[in-house]
Amino acid sequence: MKTTLAFLAVFATAFSFAADSAPKPYPLKTCIISGEKLGSMGAPPVLVVDGQEVKFCCKNCIKDFNKDPQKHLKEIAEKAKGK
């Protein structure tokens, strides 16, 4: 019983930290992969990668993003600074 309560306490604490840390919002109005305007093909699919929200014009772009996510996250940060 003590083990179960300890597990629940740890789980609740971890969950509360995760819930408090919202991802950084996606700063661009276009898809990082295709350059298409977000929403031009319906509701944009969204991923959260390393605390950064990433929006895409379509599901197909997610495959290309996943080939080198760190490269694209760096590109998002650079483009956001250039705004």
C-alpha cells in the first residue's frame, strides 16, 4: 500500500510539472517545410517537439520534419528572430 501511495505521489508531482510547462507557441504563419500558409489546406496539424509547438500545412510535411527535427527547430528559431 505504501508503494502504491508513493508511486501516486510521484506521478501526481510529475504530471503537475508537465501541465505547468506550456510549449512555446509556433511563431510563423507558414509551414516550416513547404512554406505554405497555415490553414490553406484545412486545420493545421500540430506537434510539440522539445517544448516547441510546430504547425504544418498538412500531415505529409510531418514526415519530412521528422527526418531532421533539430534542423527545422533551429530554422524556426532563426525565422522567429528575423520577424
